[in-house]
Amino acid sequence: MSARDPGMGHSITRTMLAAVLAVVVVGAGATWWQVVDAQRLTSSPDDAANIAAGRRVVRGVIRDRDGRTLAASRRDENGEPYRVYPGEAMSGVIGYASRRYGSAGIERTFDAELTGVRDPDPIQDILDHLDPSRRTKGNELHTSLSLPLQRLAVAQLGKDAGAIVMLDPRTGEVLVDASTPTYDPNLIADPTADPDYFASLREDPAAPLLPRATLGLYTPGSVFKIVTAIAALGSGAITPETRYAEQPPAEKTGLLVDGYRVRDGHHDFTQPEPLALAEATEVSCNIFYALAGLATGGAELVAWAASLGFGAPIPYDLPTETSQVTDGSGNAPGGFVDRVELANAAYGQGEVIVTPIQMALVAAAVANDGVIMRPRVVTAVVSPDGSVSPRPAEVWLRPFGLDVARPVREAMTLAVEGEYGPLFTSGAKVPGVLTAGKSGTAEIGGDGEPHSWFIGFAPADDPQVAIAVVVENGGSGASRAAPIAGRMMRAFFAQAAK
């Protein structure tokens, strides 16, 4: 019998080691995908685990800030769960969850939590991913929303298209995220509902499926003057006492900017004295703000707007559109085409487009001494066993300090509380509460009525709530948006007093 080749043993050993190593690698990879990387994978509502859980697991309840139910589940005749909602008011923010049409709104963003695919307890999360059959019930979501205030917001907008965002500037908690027109999410979630309903929503030119508060883009008009004030003060282009000698005569003839005349002339009662920042804000003087914008310069205006959140999506619980000061198509500083575009942008016209939530955050920044808290709707995730995982307040941006916040706050207060301010912010004042704000009448060209705007906060000396209101084609800011904002803030304080 011949001697065994010594190289054969080494080959067998190497083969066994390679096989063991392959098993270890595959096992480690499976562990990584199942456990370590599971949170990223399950963040998508299109993930297979989420889809499977949607037919088996009872989704968690979504509640408002006082425990009212915003979304719950029932079972159909086959024993499979489906969603039910308390009417239409929350459709733009809570959205819907449907086996047929997918999901939208908070139902989509937090799909993994609601179906239990993601558990706030990391140990339970690992166990659930190793054995998905353990999950029979999803997590609850507690939100900062107020169902009564949301219903009031929708009622105030009525048959008009528009949006209202109301939040606590100190914490970023959103109390109202309302868009109109609304839709009935029950007729989307119910598996026995007529499929023609969803098709009609998609084809409706009024776009009821569009969450205008976060994805609607609007010319802001004079509410953007607050951004210009922040930029002009912050860059040092003006002080609170800056006055322009050319402003009073330009009220009659127009301010000539490179052959274009900026018009104003709606406050003859301030003649003949030139206006400082607070006075110009009170009477919404386009001439003053055009001059302040030109003095600030395009690059600084764009940069300061970016420090407030312009130019990028907002880190919110829902997707947001991007607000802009200019489309950037020009070669002048900041991407403006020329000084004419810059002058118009300074008072909210030109190529300026904004979302309602962005303008609510501008108001909140002034209210909170230059600190913008990250806006959020979901404040806690609660497991079926009752364990609570809070989502605490956090600072998002610090664009400016008290040296800017104080004069802008004083200007916005004068715009509501001053001698002439109520002419432009009629109805915004909360009785017995010092109120600050700015209205806007956004010209949109053509034959359409302007968009009606208001942003503000109260109490002006100790802000607890900030708001933005836009009413599409609603006319002047004083005619629609300002009184709506006033009624919303009055309701807030009445509710807080209970």
C-alpha cells in the first residue's frame, strides 16, 4: 500500500476551512440583513415585510395630543384589518393606508412602526425580525396634532383651496397641518369601497390628494418681507433705524430700478416722512423693502434665506417641497437675473416660491429668538406592551440671534397692534393677547385673484404658538388669511385655558 500524498491532507483541511468560513460569512450576512440593517430596510413602506404585515398585523392606533383617535383598525368579513378615520379633516397629514392603493401621509412615513415591523425596543425589534410571526399588533403613534384645531382650520378654509400650519415655536410640535380641499380616507381604506372614488380624486383638477401645507408652492407676497428684514439686519445692510430719503417721493412716482418701477402708494397717510423698519413693516411698504433688498444684495438674501431652511427639503415627518428665493437662472449674485428681480423678490414677488410650513417656520424663528426647532408631528411611539419611546424636541437651525429677532419681532407686533397695522392685518389680533404678524397679498399674474397670506405668533412677548395661513386666490391678506389666523390663535388660547 503506497504512502498517502502529504499534500492531500492539506487540501482537505483548506477545503473544510473554506466551507466553514463560507457558512460563517453567509450566517453573518443573514444576521446583518435580518437584524443590523433591518431598520434601514423596513423604513420603506414598499418593503416586503411591511406589505406582508399590512395584511396580517393590526396597525397601531394614531392619537392626537389629547388622546383622541386619528386612525384605528377594524376587520373585514375575511378577518383582515383595514383602517378607519374620524372624517376628512386630517386627510392631508395622517393620510391613508389601503391594501389596494398603498399609503400616504403619516400612515406612510411611519408604516414600519404602525405595523410592528420596527419596534422602538431594540431587543424586541431583533426578536421580531428573527420570528415575524410574533407580531400581531403594531405600535401606537402619539402626535402633537389637535383634532379640534385641525377641524376648525378646515372649516375656516371652507370651499377655498389653501393650507394652515400651526406649531409651538419652543418645541417644533405641530398642532395643525391642514390642507384643503380634503378627501375621505375611509373611502380609500375600506376594501369594499367604490374604486371609482380614488380614481376621481386623482383626476380632480382641485388636487385634493395634494398636501398643500407641505408640498404646495406659492408666491408669498409681503409675508416674505420678514425674510428680507432678517437678511438685511443680519448682513448689516440696514439697522432698525435705517430710512431711505427716496422712499416718500417714490410712493407717488414708483421706485425706478434699472428702467422698472416698483409701485406702492397704498399708505399716503405716512407722507412725507421716510419710514424705518418697524413703520415700513406696519404699512407693508414695498418701496422700503425693495431698497433694503437691493442694499442687502442677492447673494446675502439667498444665503440668509438658506439659513432659515430655503433651498432644501425640511426635515419633517412628511415630505416637503423646497422653497426658493430665485430659480438661480441668472448670472447676478445669488443667481438673480438682475436688480429688478432682486427688488421684486425682496417683497415676495419675482421668482420667490414657498411652502406654508416654511413660512410658519420663519414666524417661529422670530418668535423663538432666532432658533428653529425641528418640526414634528409624532411625539412618541408606544409598543403593544405599553413601553413608550419619546421623540424629543431638537434644535434644527440657529440662523440669527436676539440682535435680529428683537427688531423683527417689534416690527411684526406693530403690524398687528400699531395705529395703522390693523388696516393690513384685520382680524389677526387676539383680544387680550399681544399679537405679532405680517399679512401678504401675493400677485400671481393673469386674471386670478391674489393669494391671501398671513404669518404670525402670540403672545408677542412670550410666544407659545406660531402660524401660517394661505388661501389660494383669496384676495388681500387682510380679507381672508389674517382673520382666519386670528380665529385659529383665539381657539388655541381658549383650548389651552381649559
